[in-house]
Amino acid sequence: MNETVSDEMPHVLVVDDDDRLRSLLAKYLGDNGFIVTAAADAAEARRRMTSIAFDLIVLDLMMPGESGLEFAEKVRVANDIPILMLTAMSESEDRIRGLEKGGDDYLTKPFEPRELVLRIHSILKRARPEPAQPQELFFGDAVFSLDRGEMRRRGRRVHLTEVEVALLRALGGTCGQVMSRERLIEATEAGGEGRAIDVQVTRLRRKIEKDPREPRFLKTVRGKGYVLWPDNR
């Protein structure tokens, strides 16, 4: 499961009149990195939406009373929240109708829970613009330019090897996210095994850390790899 903290987890609203399926979906999504709120029908879902800003709705279309299609159409009038539609109907016309009513994707029952998770991630990735990457990384009184591959401390250039530049660029492109040793070897073309990256990290720490033995910026995540936390995170 992703290691993001809870307030960074996507909040999903599951709307389905089938009590068993609704509970199973809520548990499975909760186990796979989502905050989940469940609703048994459109009316309850609407009440939930008045107090919570959801990131996505998983919506069953075949519900008694106000159908999922009707609910989706009303939601879409004033809200651009992504909607993943669930239905037992498999005809192409039914899928097209669902998308026309405001659905972002369509999953036919029965389905594999893992596919549901993958589709949710895909929808959220499309819905959320990629955050702008910083052009400079700050480490106390040192600054590294990602585009120039150059580090300066109080205006004076700090010598970096090609591997150290590649290491900072790789980690700096995913600040706050753990990168495995294998990924770093590939990104830096350092060669060798994990130990080769450990050596390069040790050398780089001497140039960016006040106390390399107690790193503040370039941290080890035991058993997983390394993560970069510059001052401008």
C-alpha cells in the first residue's frame, strides 16, 4: 500500500444498494490506500456530498428509486468530480449512455477488485494535474539547479560528479517519494548493485548535509531505498 499519510489518501464515495457488495468494496478500497465513505442510495450519497469533498465516486447504476444514471446526470450539472460507473449491463449502448450522463469510466459486473483499483488510479491521475516540478533544490545554504546540473553554496560552485548530478535529478524529480536502489542504479547508470548506490549516497551527503551521519535532506528508508526532502518541499 502507498505510504502517504491519511490526509493525502484519495477519498472515495461508494454508492451501491447491495449491502454485501458495498461493504466488500469499502473494505477492499480501504485496504488499498483509499479513505472510503459508503452510501446505500442516491439520497444518502447526496447528503454525504454536502459535508465531504470526495475525490471520486464509485456508482452503481441499477439502484431502486433514483437510478445511478439520474444521480450522475444531476451531479455533473454542478460538480466535475470523477465518476466510475458499475453495472451488470454489458451492451455497448448502455456503456455509451452511462458516459453521456457524466461517467468517466465504466466497469461491468462481475469484476476483479484489482481492476477497480487500477481504474480508480487511472481516473485520478487524469483528473489531477501533475504538480510543477521545482527547478531548484535547496539544502540549507546550498542550492542545486536541476536543469543546469549545478550546485552552489553561498555563490560558490560545488563540484559534483556525473553520478551525483544524476542522483540529485532522480531523487529531486520525486521529492518525498522513496526510490529503490534498483531504480536509482537505472536512473544514474551507476552500475553495480545496491552497494554502489550506497557509496554514491554517502559521498553526496558530504556535500549537502551539515552532518552526514545524521542526514536531514537525503534519508535512508530501511529495506526500501532513499528519499529526498529538500528545504523547498
